[in-house]
Amino acid sequence: MRAVLYENFRQRPSVQVVPDPTPDQGGVVIKVGASGVCRSDWHGWMGRDPDIHLPHVPGHELAGEVVAIASDVRRWRPGDRVTLPFACGCGRCAQCAQGNQHICDHQFQPGFTHWGSFAEYVAIGYADENLVRLPDELDFVTAASLGCRFATSFRAIAHLAGLRAGEWIAVHGCGGVGLSAILIARALGASVVAIDIGDEPLRVARSLGADVSLNARGISNISQIVKDHTGGGAHVSIDALGHPATCSASIQSLRKRGRHVQIGLLLGAERHPSIPMDEVIAKELRILGSHGMPAHDYPDMLRMISNGELEPQRLIGGRITLEESVNVLTDMGVFRGSGIRVVDRF
């Protein structure tokens, strides 16, 4: 099969012919119909994920058709149209037993722990526990765009933070995660403040329904400005970027008893940011971490998409070839453009 492969971190990947995968015990092989290109793939290529062993095929946002199954797979057959979370559970550990497959103790992550979906075919383990059946009306490109950014935002806002109609949410960072959050928040009936340092992401945020857009470049009191616009602070605030400044600003943007959700990854020297714990205590704030969404939580999101309440296709910034994905991947460190790019030609 054809696949994007890199043999060293930070060395330009190339499209190569590699052996077709076969299903492991409990697994399937999927013919990839579409694969999103995510900044997490870029972090992996930069050498920031200890689970990646070289040589490596990236890609973790995917949808496609099952073409082969192991003999012990019960729920799936060739021809089934599926997607899956980017973080998959083993189905046997204590976390999986409690329904928390997305933080499984023995996690399977295509594109990280195993070869991923920048390829014609991808092998997926623990299929019975993790595959999600696609509605007939949902195309592969839209389904692939849900895989990491959109699904993570959905669970963070709807399930973890419990955002309700009539509440205010502040979204710090208007990349793929942040723009997904804006669409989801508006569908839930909330009002949105979008914060970024770029005019183009803020323009897109407004087009998706943000009530207020704020350019934070060079502004030291952005949290106070959020409070002014929301009548005392947001009920929910998310750091969709992953930076000490956005993490702190998100927490400080909250009203009393507000909920902060940390979605953006803080890496390297930024992993342990300074937290305004005095405000957390005095205002009884809640700080929540978000890491994906398990397969059993997908039905709520898919129902809203099928009903037309959510339109994730509005976030797709372009359909590209497997060859074009190399440039898109290696350019992700400079935040060019907006929208989710999806490979749909292999």
C-alpha cells in the first residue's frame, strides 16, 4: 500500500510503498476513506510523543470501510462504514470497566502507538470496544474531521463542562479545537466569546456564530475584557490552544463557580503552568482535563449531526491528496490558514 512514512523525527516524510497490514487478534483492517491532518500529528513528527517508534506512519483522524477482521471480532464485518476515537481502550482494564476507554491503562492510538491512517489501509486493535458505526448519510471526509478535534471539543463542552443554553463560554484559541467548540456551543444554545491573536481565525469564529471576538495580541487584561462582555465572567472557559498564557487567562475569565476545561496540550517546558489557585479557591472554580471521547459517547454527537443541529463540515478547510499531506503536516508549526485539511485521495 501507499503511505506517508518518516524514518527520523523532523526529517521530511515521503510517500512510500509499504506492506499491507493484517488484523491482529481482536482487530480489523480499514480501507481509509479519509484522514484528517491534525497538529498532534505534527507534534509526533517533531519527536514529542514517546509512544512513537521509527519508522512511522502518522494519522489518527480517520473514517473508512472494514475490509478484513480477525476471527474473534464479533461486532464488525467487511463492508461496515466506521470511524473511531483517537484514543482507544483495551476493554479489560479498570478504566475501561468504568467506561473511561479514552484514558485506558493500555491505550491503543493509531498514528502514535501504532502506524496510522496516512495510508491506504490501517490496522486497528480492540475493534469491538472502539469502532463507531457511521450513519449512512455521513460521508467519510466529514466523519474523519470528527476524530480528534471535534469529538474532543464535544465531550469537553457537552459532557465534562455541562454547558447549558443561556450560558457564556470563552474559547481561548480559534484553531481546529476552538472553532469546533464554537459550533458546538452555539448548537447547545450558549453565547460565545472567541479569543485569538489572529484576525483570520477570529473572522472564521464570527462566521460560525461567536457573539464576541477579541484579538488578545499585546493585551495583558484579556480576562477582564471577557468579564466585561459576559456580565461578570464566563460560565465555562476552555484553553483550546495549550499555552501557559491561555491556560491562565481561561481560568481568570470565569465567574464564580465557573468551569475551566484544558483541552490544548502543554508540552516540554510548558507542561507545568502557573495556575491562579487563589482564584480557584475563592471562586470555587472547577478545573477539568479533557482527553478525547470514548466510542460509547459518540451517539449524542452523531444524532445532532444527523438532525442538522451540528454542521462539522463547515470546519473543513480543504480536501487534499496523500502527497499534499506531507507539506500540510510539516507546515503545521507556523499556524497557516484555518480549517481542517482532510486527505481523501490516496
